[in-house]
Amino acid sequence: MSARRSAMSLSAAALAIALAAPATAPAQDDPEADTGETDGEATPEAATPATLKRSTDAAPMAVPADFGGSLQVVRAPPGTASAAASSAGGPEIFPDARRVWMSVRDTDPVPIEAARRGGRWLCSGGGCAAQTGDPGQSAIGDQMLRSIKLQTPTLPLPLTVWGRLTEDGQRLLDFDPVLLGRRSYRHVCAYRPVADAPRSPVGAPAAPGAPSPDRVDGCRDGRPEPPPADAGELTLGMQWPKQSEMADFHYLAIVDSCGNARVQPFQRTFTVPVLEVASGGCGRPDGKILRVFPGGGWLRVTAFNLHAPAAGNVVNATYRVTIPPLENLVESNPARLLFPDPLADDLKVDCGPTPIAPRTDAGSTPPPGSARPPGPRAPSPAPPGIRSPPRAAGQVQGGAGAGRRPPTAAQAGPTAQPGAAEQAPQAAAPPAGLPPPRRAPDVDPSRPGPQPLAHGAVVISPAPLRLGNCRIRLTGQAKHRLVAPLALYVSLTRTDQMRGGTPIELLQNGTWIVTPSSAEFPLPPLAEDFDGDARLRLAVYSDPLSPQGKVVLVSDAGRVASSLRSNEPGEPERARRLVGSVAIHSVPLCGEDNFQTLEAAGTCFRAYLTVPAMLATLQVTRAPWVEKPLVTRSVLSAVGVALAIDRYDPVERRAFPIAAQLGGFVQTLGEGRVGLLGYVGVAPTIPILGSGGNTTSFGFLAGLGLEYITNEAGPDEGLKPAAFVSAVVQVGQAAPQVSTSGRASFGTYAGD
């Protein structure tokens, strides 16, 4: 009995092993295969040996991934991982992958492009099923967008333009970036859609014949263009849904509504650069950069794998993300527009006469090779004797090709002839019946002109400031994009005199509202607290919290963002920032009628009247062996008047120590004699009282001249030559002068 029972036990064990072997073999050959059926929800699978083996080999997940709210989920059936590629094909690696342009960043693009063309990947053998979710807007997908930031070359840190939460939990648009420039992405390499004829990457030579899907050339970027100072780059800050973040995805594909895709490595928090299309539609897709619009839009974000499921049998998952409007046209207090900071030479001060025709500024002309500004191009008549060329086929007036802008030299490509620009006429003749264009007046480059507010110093005569002929101008090419008022604040203070321990403010109202048609701030005539010899400081500040302005400079946006969105208004004075300044030396003794720099100002000759009073004199008349020297020791023995000429530095307020004099005086010689002496001499100009125009000095006066001596007690001595040296005190004040800074000119000064 015992032997029979042992035999029966061994037979049962062998039968159990034989029955269990076919069930476990597929799990050993394909540990990632799925034995369950696909349903609409990601439900937990039954605990079978196959699933236990797959969960042991794959990355363990504490919580199953939930793909609820997704736009589409692609699942792989059992055996897909080991299946070979077939002609039937399967779902694309991400939705519409074969119909969009694709650029791949920060990873190897070859396997992704090969799979997009139909090469070997997880679903290339067929059998993968795409499960469609809600095609409309979903809250889970919209929550992926966390912020929209702006970066320019002048910003040290990115600026948040959207993403600040309100009290109701809604995100608001803080700033509208429509007025900023756009960064160039022409250097980015992208793959063409597979639906087109097989071609090489953009910029690479065409390959002969139809290439195999497994033979893909690497797409390499070109040399990027250096971005200008006002070029802005928008970046979307996104976060993958938390309910599916435990899935082990390898790639991310972001597709816009214009047919452009960007592929990058999968990260749970990631950023995507985009380009805001301010006007027009999508244009021709090229895959270089994703497009967004001021009125809003959407993106599709797909996380996918190529050779292994990410979670269970999920190959990829797609979410629809709504992009909010980047402009606010419905609120009564919309977001303020961002505007690039003025350059150092954009703010200029000018005190010359207003020109008849405006002079073209160096910063207002577009750079060579750039596209012309928008607007219709003025027609130019053909030269006489030359017939216009016939229209090509399809170029019918008013047809599809009408209104297109001809390509520039940079866009013409290799078909453009090198000498085409040289063969063009120099200037088109004005149409018949119209007056000739007004020519700008010739500007003398040797005369001083407008000076930038680049924190330097300039010299000017006081007459233009007294008459109100000075003004500040905002120049530059960016000014033409200013479609909303920009608030600035102007301050003009006197720094050489104080009132209550602070500089004297000479402007009553310094608010300056800048628009494209009004970009000048006239300085009012200065009368009170101003004289001819003064030191002034002209400064321009940004005024981002002004209620009259709707534009904020980029450098101010980060500081005033919280104040603009706060219910309590901020203090406009504390939010101001210095943009440009210049120190003005207003001098009555020399200088042109316009601004000039300190280096160009130099020194000048001045002529003024002075009254010399002789304290003691040693005088020689005729020859020493004929007459004795006349020595007078009495105080104020002679008093006269003279025209003095010296050289004066108006900036340093310092004169050359010796001045030339032409004058005469009356002297008492004693014993009833009186002399009238006319002389040419030299005297010191070191002032002992005051400064600037005050020329009161003490020293010696030496000269040569002719003297007529009369005598009350006897006959007149007549006219005699004379030479003298006197100890004198001179009292004088500067008068009309001759300037030799730059070019000689005469000026007058009617001082107080």
C-alpha cells in the first residue's frame, strides 16, 4: 500500500509540472508582455504569475499610474516588445508625428526620427491600440502649465509674465510682451514631415534615392545669431501630472497647432521655449520653434517610449494644454506692456535751434540686411525708355501672389546676383504732380550738437536755458513700436547751491509722457534760482507706477510686479529708477549756444573792465640819467580804468594767473603835479574775493606808456614816455567775451 501511494504521489506531481509549463513559458520569454485585456481605465491587473514576473523585472511602482484626463493613450498588447517590424505598421510615436516638422533637443535624434519614418520600435510591428479620451479641454492637462516667463539679454533672471495667483486661485497675466523684439531661431535644425518626399535635414545636401528608415542622418544646428538687447524669449514652465508621474517615460514631444514639434528628454518639471506670433497666422511650419498667439491657443504634450512600456502596457500618453491669452483686451485695468530699456545714446539733450526738417538719428535706422518695416511699399516709376517686364504665369493682379513682400538680400538665397544691388537706381524720382521731398538742413559737424544722457558732463552758455530752447528727445528704432504711453520723470536740479541741505529743484512738473508722435520734453525757461554761472544735473527716471503710463520698462518689471497687482497703490516716487543723466556746467564766460562735452569746451579768452588802484609806484620817465625816478608812497596815489584780457577755464572756474591790460589812470606826483598815463601792461588775475566772474585781485601791475604831466606851480612838463611798476588792488567783473572753444564766436552775457 505504501509503495502504491508513493507512485501515485509522484505521478500527480509530474502531471502538475506538465500542466504548469505551457503557462509560464511566455512569461519567461517576454517578461514585459501583458496577459490582460485593455479597457478604458487603468485598472489594477489580476495577480497572475506573468504579472508578478513583469512587476519584478520592471521598475516597481508604489501607486499605479493614472492617465485620467488624457487626450490619448497608446497601449501595447502581449508580445509587442519582441515582434519584428512589418509593413502593416502601427500607431505613431506621438499623435500626428508624420505630418509635423520635428526638432530634437538634448538627446540623440536618430532613433526618434527612424521610428517616426516607420523603423523598428515598440509598436512598429502592429498590435498597439490608441485609446482616445476626451478631445476637449481638460483640467488635468491645463494644470500642466505652471508659468510663462520672459528672458532677454539684459535680464539677469527670467521675468514671470503669467502665473501669479489671485485670491480666487486664478492665474493672471502680469505683463504683455507684444512690444518686445523676437529672438531668431533660424539656426535650429529640424526634420521634415514624413508625408513629404524623403529629404535630408534642413541645410544638409539632398541624399540620392529614398533612404531607408534605419538610415537617418543626425540633425545639427547652425551657428546662432547674437540676440539684440530687446529680443525676448518666452518660456513655458510645465509639470507632468502627478497621478502619472511614477511612469517611467523616456521622451517628451510638445506639438503646437501649427505643425511644429519639439522632442526632449522626459522630466517631470520641464521648460519649453515658444515664439509669440503677434500678427498673422501660423505661417509655414518649420519645426524650429513652437508658436503661440496673443489670443491664446493649445499644445499637445506627449510622453512616450520607444522600446519598453512606461507603466504596465502604456507606450505613450498625450495631454492637451491650454495656452492663455498673452494680451488682455477685456479688463478695465489690463496688464501693462513691456518695453525694452533705452540705450545709452537714445536719450539726448539738445539746446540748439529746432531744425526745419527732422534729422535722421543713427539709432532710428534699421541695421543693414534687416527686413523693411511693415506697410505698403511706395511704387517707384520705371526709368524712361525702359518697359516694365511682363508678369510671369500666375502673377495676376489681385491674385494669391499680390501683396507679397520681395525677399531681402539676406533671404534671396544663392539665386540672387551679387551685382543686383549695385545696378539699382540710386534714388527714385518723385511721382508727377508731387513736390520734391524736403531735404534736411546741412549740419556742420564742427559745431556742437545733441549730447546723450550717458552720465557724463557738458558745457553750455546760459542763454538757451533762460530762453527755454533746450529739450530732451527719445530716439532709437524701438520708439516706433511704442503703441501705448510710456511715463518718464525729468528732474533738473542745481547742485552748486543748497536749500535746506538739498539741491534746488528747478522743474515744477517733471512728468513726461512719451508717444511715437510726441517724444520730446521741452525744458521751461529758467529764471528763478538760476544765474549764468551754475552747476546743474539733468536726470531722466522711469515712472512705472504712474497712472498716466501703460508701458513698463523691462528692468522695472521685476521690481514693480507686486505693486501693480496689489489692491493698495504703491508710491510712484519710490518705484522710479534712473535711466539717464548729465551734469551741465552753465557758464557765462564762454561756450557755444548748444551743448558740448567738457573735452571740446576747453578754455576761452575773456575781456572785462577792471579798476586798478595803485598803492605804491616806481616810475621812470624819459631816461634815468636825465630825470630822477618818480617814487610815490602815498596810498591810492593813482586810480584808473583798464580793459583786461585773460584766458579762463569755465569748468574749473580758474583763470590764467596773468592778464594783459590796456588802460589809463590819473596819478598824483606831488609838488602840485598831476599825470595822465596811458599804458599797456600785465597784471595778475588771482582772485581774492569770490570766484567765477569776480576778478578782484591784489598784486603788481607793470607797463609801458605815455604820460602827460601838468604842474600847478610852474609850466607843464608835457608828454613823456614812461615805464612803471605798481602795487595795486584791482576790482573787476567779467564782461562780454570771445570764445575759442572749437571755433571762435562772440557772445554776450547779461548777468544779474
